[in-house]
Amino acid sequence: MTPDVFTERYRAIAARDARFDGQFFTAVRTTGIYCRPSCPARTPLRQNVTFYVTSAAAHDAGYRACKRCLPEATPGTPAWDLRGDLAGRAMQLVADGVVDREGVDGLASRLGYSSRHVHRVLRDDLGAGPLTLARAHRAQTARTLLTSTDLAVADVAFAAGFGSIRQLNDTVREVFATTPSALRARRHRPPTETVGTTAPRDPAAPVHLDLTLPVREPFDAVGTVDYLAARAVDGVETATTDGSDATYARTLLLPHGPGAVQVRAGSAVGPGTVALHLELASLQDVATAVARVRRLLDLDADPVAVDTALSVDPVLAASVAATPGTRVPGTTDPHELAVRAIVGQQISVPAARTHLGRLAAAASTPYTSRLPGLTRLFPTAEQVADDDGTHLALPARQRGTVVATARALADGTLTVGVGADAGTLRTELEARPGIGPWTSGYVALRVLGHPDTWLTGDVALRAGARALGLPDDPRALAERAATWAPWRSYAARHVWRAALTGRTTP
């Protein structure tokens, strides 16, 4: 670590700056614990401090989590999307549960490197190997379940990905210096789940859990849900906003079966949190569902950094001030998003929604949910391919592109997923007939959470540019957008908003 980086981080912990929570961790040699930057404890002496990029690295170095500031209860770091390198891509896959489901070899295969190389890079860059990183993620999930629900400890162990209660107990003792029951006893609010604490649940019974997810403020929940609402497919998604409150729900296909999620945010929930209801076929999908919801809502973004950078430009300053904490929505299913992107080429958002609604009604799998309005899953790539474009009233060439791409996704000849390299993904997509830079960029934007994508030639961006007094020529606008790097994806959200409101720059 360079002296400048150390000094910057030390200033952050001296100021107890909550903006850095989750972005690095402070380990103190004299106490043997690690904290979040905003920990209210007395600032340690510089010579006793070591900074770590991940909590897993602090675990691996022998430190325990602070019982006062609970560093595991912070949002994730935004660096993994911003970096886009091997370590950042690996962290996205670890959060999605790939190591727990497929092992280190599966992680390495998805990244396109050997297991040995992946381990070496993660150790060098993040201070911990893939198994240690996955174990830290399991510890975070266990802490959330212990403090947010009344699940039996055996069920918490299973849901968090531990092989036994003993593994859970050992990890909680090592990481948090306490026991699962003691950790649960310290929760600050009543539990929201009615599952008994003394006996494990029936593994065949559906899972219904209520959790609270941390989010960095400011968070434009209404704007994020409005974006998703405009694109919501009937039966698959529902979305409503009311004043400062927002609710979004959808079905999704998880590794162990179908399920549904509902998120609520705003004044009714409280600042710094999002309320999440999970409806799952298996407890094993809890951590994966949480990770996918966080990516869908871009909860791990650094809104202060984004807003500070964009507000410097007078053209965007008013929009940033009016809607602080704007997010770039992601997706819960990369294959679904690829189909959506191709269907939406060169047509309006409402038209794409209509086409996708017809496709879902004809080709998808029905789903019964307690959540109102959710009746089906979005069609899988295989189901889209089998439909053969029958229920898409699109030009023949575009239908052919949808079907061919879906078939390639289904048989594995095309890989679109979390952890992909943005440049490689865009190149492979654009090599396919009927897919151009707009589509590949939109997929990178929403599947990878890429923060610096600009969709050159996008009609809505050109309309927004005109409203803001910017050039609407695609090339000239792209050159102007270069001044917003590395946050062009977020700048695009503000320009799109201008297209909807017709607002002109003062």
C-alpha cells in the first residue's frame, strides 16, 4: 500500500467517515480486532493499524470482527464493478455462491484461468484466497440470518452454505469471537420471521424470509424502481412507487429452484436499509438471492463518489441535486437480460415490454406466489429458443437473432454472466449477426454493472442531450460524455431522465 493510500484511509477512520464502510477494513494489532471505518471507538495509533481490502483478508491474518461496529453489516465494495479485473470479477462470482456450488475449479473455469493462477491473484490483490473469501461471505450471510430471523441454527448453517452446525459454530467463534446464540441475542430489533428456533424446518417446505439489506445513502429508490417499472413484464414483475416509497417484486430462477423476491425502500423502511422478502424453494439459495437483488438495485454503488464527480458539470448538476443517489439497475438473470436487450433493439421501451410480455405468456413456466401479480417465470434461454420467435412480432432478422442467441446461451456456445470480462463479452456478442454496439453495451451495463458504459447512438440519450443543450450527434455526444468517465453509466441515467422530463439546462 502506498503512503498516500494509507494516509487517505487513516484520515477516513479518524473522521469516522461512513462513506468508506465496506470499502476497506481497519485491523488493530493491539486489540486483535478489525472494524469498519466509521467505528465509534477511539482512533488507533497509526503504527498499530493495517488496512485490508476485504474482511476475509483480516480473518486470514488472525483478526476478529469488532462487536461494536459490526463490520460485516456494511454494503459491499463498489470496487469490484469499477475495477473489472480478474480479482473484481472473481469477487462477483464468490458473492453469487459459485465457490460453494462449484468449488475453486468451477470459479477458475468461469474466469478462464487455472485454479492456481486465480488463487495467486486473489492472494496478491485481496489478501485472501477463494476459499477464504467464500468462507467470509458465508459468515456474513450467517450473521444476517442470525440477527434478522428466527431460523433454527441448523437452518442458518444450511442457508449460509456451511456443511454442518459445527462449521458454523467454529466460523462464528473465529470471526466474531462469540457463538451463534450470543450473536442472535444482541440483535437490536424483534425478529421478522416466524420459523421456530428450536427445531430445523422441513427441507421440502417453501422458504419465506424477511431480511434487511444495508445500502449506502443517498439511495434514489423511487427512481430505481421507476426504471424497472417501465420495463416490467406482466406476470414476472410488479413495481409501484408512492411518494418516497418504492416496492418491486419479481420471480426468478435460482440454482436450487424457482422463487420470488420483493424489495421495499423509502421512508416506510428507513434510511440506509432495504427490506427484502424472500420466497424460495430451498434455503441454499438465500445468499445467492440476496447477492442478485443487491446487483439488481446497484446497492453496493458509491453514490457520494458518483454524485460528487458528476455534479461538477453544470449540465448535470441540477439533475444530480434533484435525484441524489441515482443507481444503474442490473439484473437477476444474465440470459434474460440478453434476450431483453436484443428484443429492445431499435424499438421503444413500451413496445419491447409488450413483445416480452407476449413471449413470457406463451413460453414461460407458471409460478404460484404469495406475492400478488407474480404468476410466471421469465422464459429460460432454452424456452425462448424452442418458441422459435413464434410469439415475437418483430422483423424476421431480429427474431432470428433472438432465437439464435437464445440457443447459443442454452447450449453454452455463448457465455453471458456475472464475472465476465466486459471487453471480451462485448466482442463475442458483436460477432453474432444482428447484434451491434448498442446491444453489447446495454448487456455490459446491466449484467456486469459496468459503471462506465456509454450507449453511442441511443435514441433516448440523444433526446436527453437535446433537452440539456448538448450535441445530439452520436459521435459528438460520445466525445462530450467522455468527460464523465469513469461514471458514464450513471451520467446516462441523468441524461435519460432529461429525455423523459424535457428539462433544459438553466
